[in-house]
Amino acid sequence: MRVPGICIECGRTISKDFIHCPWCGCSQLEKDLVPVGASCSKKSAVCSEGEQVGKSTRLSKINSMLDDLERDMTIFMMRRERNR
């Protein structure tokens, strides 16, 4: 196993032997991984970029789930009022 790197999408440490990140599933090419021993500024730039993408994706999923929940609650409340 070679020196681990950092996934550019999620910012987690992974082995460079993986072609996809086991955490987020993003494709991992050699150019996309930052060596663990790289300078802190380079690592933090990559990590913050990956965190932003990850946060954006998570927030989109949460927003969609909340929309579905709101729709379901509205239907529930309408049926409840109708049955009174």
C-alpha cells in the first residue's frame, strides 16, 4: 500500500490504491489526491473545497427530505381536519 492521500471531494484520508473514495464514492485519480505530507496550506485548500462540495450535497439532500416531510405533514393535517 502506498502513502495515503486526501480525497479532494470529502477531505478524508484514503489510500492512493483506491480508484474511488470509500467514503463519498468520488473518482480518485492521482492528480486529485493530495499527499498526506503536503504543505498545510495545500491540504487545507483541498479539504475546504471538498468540505464545501460535501456540505452542499448534504444540504441539498436535507432540503429535499424536508420538502417531502412538509408535503406529507400537509396531507396528514388536511385529512385529519376533513375527518373531524
